[in-house]
Amino acid sequence: MDRHKSYFVWGVDDAPYGPVELSALMEWVRDGRVLADTWVFERTACNWRKASEISELQGQLAMPCSVSWRWGLSPGSLRRIKILANLKDAQLAHLVDFMELEEILQHSLVFNQGDVGDAMYLVLGGELRARITMAGRETILATFTAGDFFGDMALFDNGPRSADVVANVDSSLLKISASNFYRLIRETPALATPFLQATTRTLSARIRAGNKRISQITEQFSGHPGY
């Protein structure tokens, strides 16, 4: 057995890892990081093969199992969240490992205006509203339903929350903390990239929509002297 062969392994986040020598590859098998149906590239043979087809690994491999979904979630329920819609099943299952499930009762606050931002939230179900209160009067800034997300700026600046978020009805949220977000970037950058790209696209669309509303209001008042 040639222990000096080197390999690349195709991860669940659709990214190659390596090169690693055979001894390290065997350790990944023992750790469960490489299964029978994991794709492995052998540099000397210059081809990709299933791990089960590599003679040195045969007899050590665990057979592939179905993806295990935390909290009884399914790919369909996760893909209702717009920024996750294009991720594969294995990517979704791995991403959920960096999240927490929170059940929010009707009328309960997720966070208060002015709180230090430390997490982003994805809405699995229910309805919530972002509000500010001035002189005892509530102004609703936005409403979030299944498929939406909020609190995302906390992942980048840990600044104070700009509004309260309160549940209109019982709601289910997936929470990704800032610390878990940066762990995701460190450990699986190829999975973090499509998540960030989808989040950024949605944020850009929100900004454009907000600018359009401001422009319409400006035009409305500019046409009425005295305001």
C-alpha cells in the first residue's frame, strides 16, 4: 500500500479539500467525514472515484445514510426561506448545524430597539413586525412572514438594533449568531459564500425599493407648494 499517495475530497459544501495523504484520508474515514459515496480525487491516477472504489479504504467505510434533519425540518421548509432556495440538501443540512431554533409566542419580543445586535433570524413560520415607538405611538416599519429574514446587519457590525421586533402570532425562527456565522466562514467558506451572496442580493433589493419610495414621496411633496 502506497501511503504517500495524495487525494482531494469533495465536501458537502461543494468544495474540494486537500491535498491529503492516505493516512489523513483514513483518519477522515474514521471520523465519518468520508463515506462510501464521497467523491475522492487520486492525484496519481488523475481521476475522481467514489471512496468505496478505493481499495485502501474498503472495509473501513460507513455506508451513506440519508441526511439527518434537525428539529424535524425538511429541505422544502428550508427552501421557503428565499436566501436558501438554491442550496442543495446536503448544504442545507450542514448550514442548519450553525443555527438555533427559536419558538416565539404571540406578542413576545425577539429583541428591543437599542439592544446590541448579535444574531440574524430566518422566519420559518408565523408573522412578526419591526416597530419603533415615539411618544407612546407605534410605527410599523416592516412585516416579516415565512421566507423572510431580519437582523442581518448584526452579523457585520454588532451595532444597536434600530427597532423592536415583536411576534404578531406564534412564530418559528432560525437564529444564526454572529459567532456561528464567523465559524461558518472559517470552517466552510464554500457554503458561506452562496449564503452571503443571496443575503446581499436581498439587501440590495430592499435598498432599491426604499430609495424608490423616498423618490416617490419627494416627487409628491415637490408638486404641492406649501408643504
